[in-house]
Amino acid sequence: MKKHFLVLMTACMLLISVALAGCSNDSTEKSSGKGTVEITAWLTPQWKGVIDSSEEGADYDSFFKQAAKDFSAQYKEYDVKVNTQVIAGDQRDELLNVNLNGGTPPNVFFESVFAMGDYAHRGALEPLDDLVDDASKEDIPESIWENVKFGDNVYFYPFSQNPGTFAYNAEMFKAAGLDEYIGEENEIKTWTLAEYETILKKLKADLPKKKYSNAYPMGVFALNNQADTWNLAYLRMFGNPFFDEKGKIVVNDQAGIKATTWLKKIYDEGLTNPGAESVSSNDTNAMFQNQQLAINFTNSVLYSNAKADMESGKAPKFDMRLANIPSESGDPLTFTYVTGASVFKSDDEIKTKVAKDFVKFFSTDKELVKASKNAVPVRTSVVEEFKSEHPLFESYEANAKYIFNFTGNVAGYNQVRQVLYPELQALYTGEKKPADVVKDYQKNGNKIIEDATADSIIK
Amino acid sequence: MRTDRVRENITGYLFILPQLLLFLIFIVYPVFEGIRLSLFKISYTGETFVGFTNYMTLIKDPVFVKSTMNTVIFVIFIVALTVFFALFVASAIFDKNAKYVSLIRGSYYIPVMVSMVVMTMVWSFLLNPSNGLIPHLAREMDMSSINLLGNKNTVLPVIIFITFAINVGQAIILYIASMIGVPKDLFEAAEMDGASRTTVIFKILVPLVKPTTTYIIIMNIIAVLKIFVVIQLLTGGGPNNSSSTMMYYLYNNAFKYNQLGIASAVGVIMFLITIILSIPQLRAMFKN
């Protein structure tokens, strides 16, 4: 009896000690004199390779693995191990929320700023003002710094930017007799709205059915919130400012209704792919690469990745070029995703310090910042160095005057995104009229912004 | 006397202690924590007690009402289809050649063995309105563009069919096993009395497999209440929340919108529904 009791007690003690060991939170372990610090860095897919996607074995985390290696080699205070993890963009909020609520957020997160602003509002991010030195302030334009500031603090260290445009298949244009609308190879072509409608109609009517079977003029999507910035841009096509000066959505006006009516009109006329309510941006992207769409959304990284896929034979090769989203006024609509790293708050001060030092290292290192050429560099010095190799950099620069701030840096932006696509689904299925779509979207969106602003730490 | 009894049974208690501890930590504690959280507004910086506000918000939210209605529809139709179809297939083949029974059983069970995610992806490829096989064939046959997942009138029947097709194998296996266990002399007696096959099925088979039917109904109700993967991967709750379910609504609030209080309130409501629906089965168990 006593023996049984002893065995059971020992087993219980063992179980408890194993559990307690698992809960220990000591960030540093001693090895070779310096302590070892392990931090986690997450990123969503951006570019492949360290500096270039043509490198052997190039993958989305190649840059961070190399940056971690270089950082660890030169870091004097600790031996640093950086665990990098690539996560899908559409799973970002789920993963972050689960880990934040469980007390295990990553130390570093590299992503487009617009998707991460809510975490700054919620008080989950470390301000990074102490990392910004004068040299970087001068090298990166003020407009970019404004993009990464929430309240008075910088929360993201800007690395690159991805301007959003259209991509079009110039060969399909030629096949439909639309030669006059094709821009130069490195031009971001601007069409008027009337020209754009002509293009869509001619593509529908004159695209050779044998060569391009099952193909449509333009890609539209509303399955989820992915690439919804283009949908937001369409809502501005008739001059709607989207946000007022207080950060409230004001899409419910004549211009907003006109824009939604236009979207529904081109959809009903078969000038887009069918089934937009069940089609995601990933679907239209795949269709564009398979030449089933003549015009589709793109940003600078998607554009370079698509070109790389064509070069490597992963996707059919065709003449792909860029164009702006047209508007009624004639001025094109464009926006940019500033990408950069943020540091999540942690109870472990050492990890926070190392994470901040790591962010500063790869965001300022002269060699590593060259990787920003895979999108569009935010640093003037990198643009100057690569503009001869990448003539599109100058085109993007010329386009910059048309950029609009699509998030308004408002609190609750991520949740506001979740109420747009159900409304667009209702629009495309005919369940709601355009006027009701903008009315309901404005009402639901503003309620979210109001609640999130009340909870925000940024006043 | 009492101390002696406790001492006598202490080894038994100690043996169940690890399981009891795990049960308390991983089942009982989360349930109570969920109930507690449903009464709070939770943000990154802290928790505020709000009483039943989260429940009131839910009742007023048309998306939650729609999700609840959809869940009820799914439960009724998927469970009914599963039970009737499984009963039909099992009663048709249970007394046939063993190899034939194995073939049919295996054929229906394959989708159960394949991951739900994979099965849903296959259906997604088939039904994608822009480049899926079914809409493509419809266009080839000069039918207008069809989008079964984008039409609020067809999206529920499609999801019901897909979920039923993936799950029905389990019920067929259980029914066949149960029917094979029915004493043969009952069938022989019925044959002697000149009973038709229909009479045998409805008067002998169905009443004798009633415990299996109860089990299949309860298990399927609980499984369908938690329906999520098909919705997440196939429709994302669309079009315009037409196919949203309680579990999908809970997931969105918990992980996308970070409204943990609201999500916990949905969890509590689902927990209560499951408890209520399980009472008949629990009663039957205790009776036995």
C-alpha cells in the first residue's frame, strides 16, 4: 500500500516539475561567456531571396535568416538566435490575436503598416522612436515617416513600399485591337474612365475566344478582405474622399453611390470575372497569370514575383505592364503599402531590447536595405543606387503625387475591413442596392471606429 | 469507520487523480473561464465587467441571429439526411455477401478518412465560379454563369450536401455493425410469417437499432453545431453572411475582431444548447 502511494506521489511530482519547467521564462542561457537570447520574428510573404529572387533556394524567409545570421555575428551583448516564421497574410490577425491573448506574441513582426496599425492602437507595440537616427530621418521621406506614426510615436521602422496599381496583359490588349491604349514597358499608364470602359468592352467583344478561352476583361473579388484596398480605391473613383477630417467614413454620398453603381454595372455587363462574391484576390491573381484575365490588381512585389514566375517557367510568359486605377476626374488613383518591422511588447526586457536592436540592424544595414529594391525602396539612397536597373522606380515616384491614405490611420481599421466585403457580396448578388451598400457600410464601419477609438491608447 | 473506508479506497482515488486533474484543468476550468469572460469587455490593456451586455449585443446583431438560424437549418437537414440515408444504405446491404458489404462500407468511409480541409478544397475547386469545373461545364453547355456558393438560395443546400457527403460514412459503418448484431432468428421468424423486406426493416431492424440511431443523432447534432471548416474554406460565411454559423461567428469575433467577451458569450450559448440536446442521451445512458 505504502509502496503504491510512494510510486503515485513520485509520478505526480514528476508531472508537476515537468510542467513547471515548461513554464520557466528565463530568456538568457549562458554559453561561451555571453548569454543566449532567443527571439521570434514573423513575416508575411513579401519577396523571395536575401537580395534577389534569382538566388538559389530563394524563399520568403531567406532575407530574415541572413539578417539574423549577420546580426548575431556582430552583436556583442548576447548570442542571439532568431526563429523566423512566414505566416499567410489572411491568417495574420488570427495568429496574432491568439498569441497576444496567450501572452506569446512574436518579438518582431514584418508586414505592411496598414494591417498592423490596430495593434499600435491597442497598446501591444513598442514605440520605436529611439531607433530612428538622423541619417535615416534624412534618407527616408517625411511622407513615409507620417505613414508609420500613430499619435506622436513611430511604431514601424519603414523598409520598403509597395505601390498598388493595375497590371494588364499587353498581348491580350493587342489581340483585342487595343494597341493605342498600351503604355510603354516601364510606364504606369493612365487611362481616363471613358477609355477604361472602352477597353473593358472591347476586350469582352474582340478578344479571340480560341486563343483566350474562358477569359474576362477585369478581375473583381469580394470573398474576403484580401486586397480590399483596390475595392476601397474603386469606391473613390467618382471623387468620394472616404474619410472626413475626424476619421469617420463618409462614403454614403452621391460620389460613393455612383462608384458602387459603376462597379455593379460593369459586373452585370460581364466586363469582369463572374461570381465576384465567391472569388478571392488570390483566385483572380492566378487567373491573371493563366491569362484568363486581361486586367487585375497588383503591387510592386506581386508584379516582380509574377515576372520571376514567368522567367522561371512557373507561369506562362506574356507581356505584362502597369496601369493606374482610373477615376472620373482623370487623375489616377494610387496608394502605397509601407512595409516595415514592429516590435511587440514583452515582459522580458532583454528580449525587447534585442528585438529592437535587430529591427534597427536590418532596417539600416547598408547591404541588407538593398533588398528593398524587390518592392520600392523607402530610402532615397537605395532608389538612387538601383534606379538605372529598375526604371519603374522613377515611374512610381512620378505617380506618388496621386497617392491617397487609405487607412486614415484610424483605430479599428482591421475590423472595418471585415464589414466591407459582405456589403460588396450583397452588391454583386443584387441583394442590396448600391445606395444601401454604402449606407450600411458607413454605419457599421463608423460604429467600429467609434468603439475602437474609445479603447485606443493613442489619443 | 469512515476513515477506514477512505484509507481503503485511497489507491483508487489516486489512480483517477491524474485524469481528474487534467479534466479539471482542460475541461472544467475553460468552461467556467468562458462563462466569466462572457461577462467582461476585454481589451489588450484590461478587462471591464459589463454584465449581460455581450449577450444583449448578440441578440441585437442581425448577423448573429442569421448565424443561429443557419446553424439550426444545418443541424436539422444534415442530421436528418445522414440518418435516413445511412439507414437506407445499411438496411439494403447488411445481410449481403461480406465482401460486398466491405466494398460499400469502404466506399462511403473514404471521405471520412480524408481530411475535412482536403475534401472542402476539392469542392472549392469544383465550384469556383470563375475557374471551377462545374461552372465551366455549365458555360460550355451554354447555360448562364452559375455560382452555387454565391447565391443565398443555393449556398445552404450546397453546404448541407457537402457536409452530409463527407460525414455519412461514419453513420453507415455504425448502422451496419448494429444491424449485423441483430439476432438472425428474428429475421427467420419474420420470413416464416411471410413478412416482406419492408416490414422486416421497419418492424424489426429500425426498432432494434434505435440506440444506434440515438447515438448518431446526438453525435451529429453536436458535430454540426460546431460546423466551421466548410464555411471558412468554401464561403467565408458569404454571400453577405448568408452561410455564417454560430461557430464561424464565434471564430470571427474571437480571432479576427478580437472581441473575446462576445465570442465567449456565443460559446456559452452553444454550450447550453449542446447540454440541452445531450439530455436525452444522458437519460438513456443512466437508465441503462
